[in-house]
Amino acid sequence: MPDTFTPRTVTPLPQPLMEALQAILGPRGIITDPSDLEPHLSDWRGLYHGASPALLRPASTEELSAALKLLYEADIPVVPQGGNTSMVGGAMPDESGRQVILSLSRMNRIRDIDPIDMTMVAEAGVVLKTAQEAAAGAGCLFPLSLGAEGTATIGGVLSTNAGGNTTVRYGNARELMLGLEIVLPDGGVIHGLRRLRKDNTGYALRHLMVGAEGSLGIITAAVLRLFPRARAEAIALCAVESEEAALSLFRRFRDRDETAVRAFEYMSGTGMDFALKHIEGAVLPLSERGDHYVLVDLASSRADADLRGLMEAVLEEALEAGEVLDAALAESEAQRHAIWRLREEHPEAQKREGASVKNDVSVPVSKVPELIRRSSEALKALIPGSRPVPFGHMGDGNIHMNLEQPEGMDPAEFLARSHDIMDCVNAIVRELDGSFSAEHGIGRLKPDMLAEWRGGAELGAMLRIKAALDPKGLLNPGKVLPA
Amino acid sequence: MPDTFTPRTVTPLPQPLMEALQAILGPRGIITDPSDLEPHLSDWRGLYHGASPALLRPASTEELSAALKLLYEADIPVVPQGGNTSMVGGAMPDESGRQVILSLSRMNRIRDIDPIDMTMVAEAGVVLKTAQEAAAGAGCLFPLSLGAEGTATIGGVLSTNAGGNTTVRYGNARELMLGLEIVLPDGGVIHGLRRLRKDNTGYALRHLMVGAEGSLGIITAAVLRLFPRARAEAIALCAVESEEAALSLFRRFRDRDETAVRAFEYMSGTGMDFALKHIEGAVLPLSERGDHYVLVDLASSRADADLRGLMEAVLEEALEAGEVLDAALAESEAQRHAIWRLREEHPEAQKREGASVKNDVSVPVSKVPELIRRSSEALKALIPGSRPVPFGHMGDGNIHMNLEQPEGMDPAEFLARSHDIMDCVNAIVRELDGSFSAEHGIGRLKPDMLAEWRGGAELGAMLRIKAALDPKGLLNPGKVLPA
């Protein structure tokens, strides 16, 4: 899927509608200049492109509601776009030139933080990192953490039910959400910003909206759960003997203290080699190269938690059992950062090494070793010389089963086989009762897979819900559901 | 709402349908004898009654699917009934005599327990206590815990998103569910028993079904999350100075170790007096009576967790601050049980004291003291001599703001004022941004409140979803949504 973007014709909004929208949104609220629109017409990976007559930037829920009502009456499709860091084209308009883009970047207030209720009320346009920092400023933790946190927005991470590194301890975005404010396709507003741990009053519309990728309604604000901040931490990088040894190490930590495992990340020797080769300043803090690595991140809000003691005790057991071959404990904030950077720069290192195809899959935790082993072998057989780079969230069963092109191959030729590569991994994932999209969602890339994997009564129910809440099919058309 | 039950006429199922159902379900699968049906036609509180021509007892998902398809074609309404311990009549047919009752009590297998994945696959008819025991047998914990656990079923607790005592630590039933198998009104089956921590593939139908009270589909089996079992515990009963002191004590524990607070239950002096008066063997383990009590239940899977030390340290701080007046730490399993029994027998003690009206409400945690104080005063003003009995899950903001009749009043006269009493509490709950149904749901009791509290776009979306998934309105009619 190389860059094939060429400027496309757009269908301008009818003049009376334009004027009505301007009256609602004000001069800063509509962008139609092509050069201002351009950054919104390609995703950050350069894989998806679209065309659009206008970008709408409402400053409030009321403005959005009034604007959506007009667009609904005029049958204009709308594509919500947060940080535009979707991995699957979820925030990209299509190439018809008819779809209006909706950005909530001006709705970026943190309305409230309550350290007694342990809640934050954040508007959809708040950047994830800003939300993390605001929580920290109130002495609390908002635990959602992922690579794109400097650009991804609260609206985006909820609409895609983002996961990331700390799901093993705190859950996905869904579990961090207590209430939502939602604007429906016809402009109706659901006022659901309730700060309640228990609220069984009718259907869980908020949960239906989480992960719906903006195709059923627009999330404009959320009540988010906060946690006590970490007062003790311990981080280690380990070379482990095998995929099975990595899982065994996870179980050892979980059995001792499941609340202390903040993240447990697997990396392959190949992926680490790429990071060491391409990332400036990257150094392996171990005596020699391994074939399998694990990043263990322990944290606790207990000031007296002896996590270093826990780390050392468990690693010693695992060294004696032959599961861990070597380990380095971070002794400083700088070392902690350096170890995490080896993991966080995996996508960037893969990009610099050449073309790669991403497979964001999950299986039951117990099946992770089998997934990694079988997929790696199958991929190497499918494309001789290709280099599997499995890495990710072992504690959640969520492995990015990525494949790097063979050295010297034409990237376009390799990328032309994207769907073969995905099919190859997915066939194994399916045998292991897994999912073809663990945390990235469906977007523009995978609606056909949804039909194949979730067909029958399940897809039927989804289509009926879509038709019920968005009868004209105007919200994020072409995403999530097959046409 | 006294018992006004009189036998009612039923509309027998048409003979051809009866025969077709018998062919599917077998001789044990349909009950039509009035005396066998009787236990299913009143709820356990004796407040709700109904009439029904038949109880269906399928032995498998396939049988249920085939039977529902026939009922759908014949326009026969169906009321699912689990343990029949709904507080709001959620499992009771109406009095039309047309509604068939569906019991999944024969679908009571635990299909799988996996201590690596930390999951259990349980059929809907498994009793909650059985699920807890099966988890314990595998060295794990299934943490959902509530008064009716000896009769409530997995299908019922998921369909009502039950909460209970441990929500503060482990979440509601929703958070303990990873995947569901669901039969839709027309017999279509959603095969969603996925044991995945991350699975973003389309709309979250499983979350829509949780809390829908069987009005959108029938949950036939679930993948449930397990946790490491507790290896350390500490339980105390405290007399506290005020409602505010109770909240302050909760915060002290949460700040020290939020993962250790398994339950934090408030009780009033009045409620404790009733328990001591009516419950055989109940003894207050404190030197004198208080106006406010708290049950603190700490637990950890860490074998070396010093929870007794934590308990003593925090209680000492709170004693010095004047928040805690007296405290008793359980020294044995028998003492732990005795302290919990004082709390668990609160509903029974209220029943023996006379007629009472239940208000299952929630507010943000920070507002709990205000809720208790203001509601108690308003209720005493509404019905002179009446006795407020607030108790429950302070750590979740969920208080059962119950009211006991005045001594000597005719119970029927008191119960005739049920709706005044609920309105009185709900007016305060609404000012505090709370919910009129925290954990019991809507059932037959509160559809009108749903319309009042969740009207406009929110109720509109719920009605459209109901029409989309159950177009003939055959599943649990008259529950959840207003007519």
C-alpha cells in the first residue's frame, strides 16, 4: 500500500448550508482552504488518503449538535478525526470528496478533576498526554499509556477502545470510562457524564459507543477513572530462553502480586536488533544478544512496597529455572527510560529498516508462545527472507505479529502481499480462538475481515444497530462494517 | 405492595406449537402443571406476581435457539428467569397469562476453567456460589459476591450487571465478563465466548447485553475473569463518629493501598440495632452502641501482605483524628464471619422489624455523607416516626437508602406510600448527580423512572436499539423500557 495520493475533486458544501454552518461555528469553526485541509487528508503512516470539502471545528457540544443536525438534514457524511494516529485508517475520509471531517480539537478542556471521587471529566479533544499530566498534577494517575499518547485524543482512544501498555493492570480505555456525553447523528445529545461506579439504568449506550469508531455517535466528553499514583517502581529488561519462558516469567510475577505488574512486554531478538541498529543512543544493557526479551514493569501505590525485592526474588527463581538468561534492573530514572525506549521505538526502528506489515492480533494468554512460534515459521515460509518481528503486550495476549520485508526486496512488491501476510497470521490466530484486531480496531482496513470473522447473527445485530442509530449511514461511512 | 395474588387465567400455547416445542425440548423441557409453575410466578420478596402458560427448560444453546425461533414466529412473549432474586421484578411475567417463562437451570455446566488465562467458561444456569466454589477449587478467585449468591445465576447477574460487596475492588459483573454466547429473539446465535483481554472487532454487543435484563437477547454462557485468591485478610468493625468520618476512613485505606480494600460497607446505628434485635446469635463486638458503623474488609493475594499491620496503623490514625470511636479486629474465621453476618443480615432484620421500602441509589463517592444525612432527614419529615436504615457499599457510592415503617403503623398503609418515599430520596439523589438504580436495575418497578431520568435522546436511542434487535417486542416485555 504505497503512497498513491493524487489531489481529488471535492463536492463543495451547498452555499446555504455553508452559511448556516458558519453562523453556528463562527469563522474559526470551518476550514475549506485546501492547504489547511491537507494534513487531515493523509494518516500519519502515509497509507491512507482521502478528499474532503471541509473540516468542522465546533467549540462546544451545543455547536456540534446544531451543526450535525444541519448535516443530517442535508445528507452529508461526517468523518470524526482525533489525533489522526489510527493504525487502520479509522479517521480518514474516503476519496469521494463528499465527506466532511469533524475535529474536536477546540473542545480540549479538562472540565473537572476530583481526587475524592477519583474522576476526571475531559472533553474529547484533550490529548491523552495532557490528561495524564493533569491527573498527575492532582496527585493521581490516569493509566492509559500508548505510543501515540502525545497526539491521540480522549475522543479517539475511547472511540477505538485503545489498549496499550498498561491494560494488563488497568484495563482498556473502556474500563477507564464511567460516563460519556454523546451527540447522535441527528444532533440529539445524550447527557451521560455521570461519575458513578454503579449505575444500572437501561442499556449501556456508553459501552456501545466505546470502540464504535465514531460510527454510531460522537463522543464529546468523558468521565474517566483515576487511580492513586505509583509510589514505588522497578523495571527490568530480561533475556529469556524462549517464548514459553517469557510466559512462565509472567505467571511468576502475577502469582506473587498481580496488582504490581503494570506492564509485561515481549520483544524478539530481531526487533531488538532493529532498535539497536536504527535508534540513536539505543544500547542493550545485557552482556550478550538474546533471541527473546521481556520488559518487566512493576509499580505500586504502596509507599512501602518492596518492588526491587520482588523483582530480584522472582528473577532469581527464573534464572535458576533456566527461564531467564540475563537481566538488567534499572537503577535510575534515566535507565528506566532507556529500557522503555527500546520497546517504544520498535515501530520506528521497523519503519527505518524497510517496509513492514502490522498484525495487531490477540489470543488467550496461554496461547501466546504458540502464536509467536507458529506465525513466525509460517511467515518465513510464505515470503522467504522476510523477518518476523513479534512484540507487545504479552500479559494481555496481544502481540503485534509484524513482518519486516526481506533485505533488498522492493518495498512496494513486499507491501503488495499485505493481505497474504495478514491472512497467514490470521489463520493461526483463528485456530487459537483469537482476534484479528486486538487494540487498533477495524477502520478502513478490516471491514471485510469483520464480515468473515463475525458474520451471521453477530454481524446482523451490528448492522441493525447501525441502521437504528444512524439510519442515513452518515457517521464515518465505510468504517467498521462491511459495505 | 402487599401480596394480592389470585390465580389468573392463562392462554395455553397452541397445540401444534406445544408439540413442536416438546419435540425440541423433550419431556423435561416444558412445564405446564400449575403447581409446578407456582414457584416461578412470585418473586422471593412476595411483591411481584404473574401468570404463565408454560416454563421452558432447554438443555442446550441449540435447543434454546430452536425454541426461540418457534416462539418468535408465533409471536409468544418470553420472560427469562434466573435465580428469581431480582429486587425489582425483573424476572416476573406479567398478569396477562400469555408470557412464557424461560429458565436455563439445566444449562448449568462449567465448561472450562483455565488458571493460566485466568478464565472460567460458565453456562447461564450456574449458580453464583457454584461458580465461586469452582474457581476456588482451581486455586483462583471469582470475586462477585452478593447476598443472593446461593440462588442467583450467572445469566441473571450478567443480565442485571450485578454489583455487590466487592465492586470497589473488582468492578461490577460487567468488568468480570470477557465474552458471551447470546441467543437473539429470532433464535440467531452469537458465538462470542472469546477469552481475550483485547478484542476490538466491531460493536460491543456483549456490553449491550450486560444489564439489558434479557430484553435484547438471552445470555446462555459467559467467559468470566478469575483472579489470584486472597492469601492475606484482615476484617474490622468500627464505630465511626459521622458519615463524613466513614468517608474519611475509606480514603485513608485507599490512599495507603487501593488494591487491598476488598469491601468497605457503611451501616447506621438503627440498622445495627435491628440486626442485633432480630438475628439469632448477633452480637456487637464493640463496647458500646454507635450511630454509624463501617465494616472494613482488606484482602491481598500477596502471601506476605501485612494487612493486620495496615489495618491497625490506619485505625490508629483515625482514632487519633477522632473519626473512629471504637474498633474490633476479627481474630479468627469465626469472628470474620460474625462481623460480615451483621452486615449481610441487614435485609432480613429489616423484614422482621416490619415493612420497609428499598432505595437502591448511588452518588459520586464524595457525596455519600450528604446523601445519607439529607435523605434521612427528608424521610423522617415525610413520614413521622419512620426509621431510615441507610447501609451498603460506601466505597462505590452505592447506598441502600431504605426506610423502615414507624412502629405500630399498618404495613399496608406504609407500603402504599412507597412511591412518595422513592420520590423523596430520588429528588436528593438527582441533585447530587446520582442514579435511581445503582445495582438492582429497572425491572417492572422503575420503567417510568427511566423515562423521567433518561428521557430525550438517551431513551430514544434505547428504544431504537430495542426495536432493532427485538422488533416484535417479545423478550421480557414491560421491563426496562417504558411502554
